[in-house]
Amino acid sequence: MSQGDKALQGAAKAAPVSFAALRIPGYRVHFATYILAMMGDNIEHVISYWMAYQKFHSAALGGFAVLSHWLPFLLFAVPAGALADRFDPRRLIQCGMALFILASLGWAWFFITDTLQLWHAMTLLVIHGFAGVLWQTSSQLLVHDIVPPQVLTSAVRLNATARTLGVLVGPAVGGAIMLTLGPRYGLILNACFYLPLVLWLWKAPYGPRFRKEGHVSARAVRGFRDILQTARDITSQPLLLSMILLAGAASFFIGNSYQAQMPNFAQDLGHGDPGVSYSMLLAADAAGALTAGVLLERWGLLKPDPRTAVLLAMGWCLALGCFALSHHYALSLALLFTAGLFELSFSSMTQALVQLNAPAAIRGRVIGLFNMAAMGMRAFSGITVGLMGTIAGVHWSLATSAAVMFVVLAFLRRRVAPA
């Protein structure tokens, strides 16, 4: 451990340090490459969702986009965590990047040749979903090798902020790419945004080989049996259980399904050019989350606490419910900004609590179980918001989901003990 890391640990014990994780050189590189990869992820979303919507005009395809993106997390997040426990998480992340590149180039090929069919779009969405499950679970485990435990909360929050920054920058860069190179060749350029992370991880001094102390041998990977065993392992830890339930409920009822339906909201609001309105709505949600991340890191606000996490999630539901019923473009932007503030705050807090309290021997599996709930359950929000939107309309489906989620959270808060 360097003298700088030792000094940082001492400072972390004495008083909160603003942007503590960014003071560690290795984390700074991780942060920058994570942003680029997340930006590429969201550029692909922006371009592919828009082009697919223009070609098929299908709310059902938007619902499938949610299902295919998050169902791999539901089925494979815990096995991916088990692999990351036992093997080098750097290589799993690189495999995820390779799948992202394949998906981006696949979209480009079908757009260039004008041969995109519905089953092509569905296949590429599935590939993108598998890339995410390999990347996110392994990346969260790798952070434990990069930063000391004293600044893990900062690292988790900054990771969430980096994810949001990618979401924020993605629509802007994606819009600029569509205006200059066009969506077809722009997706070829987009594949390059994943390369810095691949190259850095090739020689990055982290992972099992570089753990000099406190390393616990991981048990064998047992596939889907790991899901049940990990669930049993955490039943004796109420804090872990409550935070995983919170993350799962938020993902089941709402998740990020409203983002896949954003072209519908943009068109219904009817404010100027639909493409610009679409990008602005996505950017407003991300800008709110980015603002929350900066403020929380700068002043060390909102210490991790399960009851606080539930309250923040309730605020998120209120903001999204009001957005769903809004018919005014400016108000809709403000509500999405507010929703972003609450979403970053409660999601990063729940994740930090899980990562800080997960047993070292099964940390990857516990993180995988959290991702199974926080991301995998979003597959069902594709039904509650996406497919149900074909029946009642996306406005009422989102408003109803937000209302039900609020009631569930009110019930959960009565049973969550403070940290």
C-alpha cells in the first residue's frame, strides 16, 4: 500500500473527505473508463431505440427492450458473481466489452444495409443484455480491490454517478453523432468507446493475483444453485435482506422501463422536434442524478441508512408518478430532474450498504444477488410499464406502477430497522 493510500485511510477515519475515491490513482482510471463504456452503452440505446421505433412503431418492442436488457441479470447475475469470486473479474469485464462491441457493430450493419427485421433487433438486444451482466457484477467486485474499505461508500456513489454521467452524456453525444455521421456509421464509432476499458484492464494491477492479505478462497461455482444458497446465506442478515428487497421492488414496479418508452412520451408532449425532445427528457433524468452524486460527494450528505434509502425511493415514485400525468413539457423536465435526484441517492445508498456488509467469502455472489434484484427485476417492469402501456397507454401504466410501488415502500419502511 502506498503512503498516499495510508494517509487517505487515516483521513477517512478522522473526517469525511470530498470525492475520497478519486484521490486514488487506480480508481481515477477506473472511473474514466467506466464513464466511456457507460456512454457507449447509452449512445447505442439512444440510436437503436430511436431507429427501431421509427421503423416498427412498436410499444411492445420497447417492452421487449426492457425484458431482454434485464432478464440476463435475473438469471445470471449470481452465477456471474460466483465466477467473479473465483476467477479474475478483469477478464469477465473484458468479455462484457466484447459483447457490447458486437452489438453496436451489429446494429450498424443492419442499419447500413437497411435489412433490419424484428428478430434481428431482438437478438441484438439480448446480446447487449448479456454484456451488461458480465460487466456490472464484475466491476462492482473489482472496486473492492481498487479502494480501501474506508472509502468504499465514496467509490460506490461515484460509480453510480459515473453511470449517470454516461447516461447524461450519451444522449448528447448520440444526438451529435446522428447529426454528423448519422446513426448507421455513428454506431461503428460507438464501438470504440469500449476499448479504453479493455486495454486498461489488460495490465491493471488488481484482481486475485494482487491480493496480498485478507483473501478468502471462493467456493466452487455451482450455477443456478448459487442463487438459492446465497439467498439462504443472507437470511440471517436483516440489513442485506431489506436492501435487496428494496432494490428488487423498485426494479419490479418501475425500473428504467420508462426510458425505453421515452419516444412515446416525447411524441405525446409535442414540444418541437420529437428527436430533440426525446434526448432532452432522457438528459433531464440523468442530470438530476448527476447533480445528486456531486452534491452528496462534495458535502458528505446522507450517510448510509436503510430507512433513509426507503424515504428517498418514495420521493422517486412521487416524481415519476407526476411526470407520467404531466402534459406540460417544462414541468415534465423538472419532474424527471427531481426523479433523477432521488434515484441516484437511494440506489447508491442501497448498493453501498450491501457491498459494505457482504461477507468477503461470498461477496461476488451477494453483489450478484443484489444485481439480480436491482437490475434483473427490471425485466418485469417491461411488463408493468411497457407491455401494459399497449393496453392503457404508457402514461397510465407508469403512473399506476409508481403508485403501487409507493404503497409497497410505505409498508417496507415500517419494518426496516435503522443502521
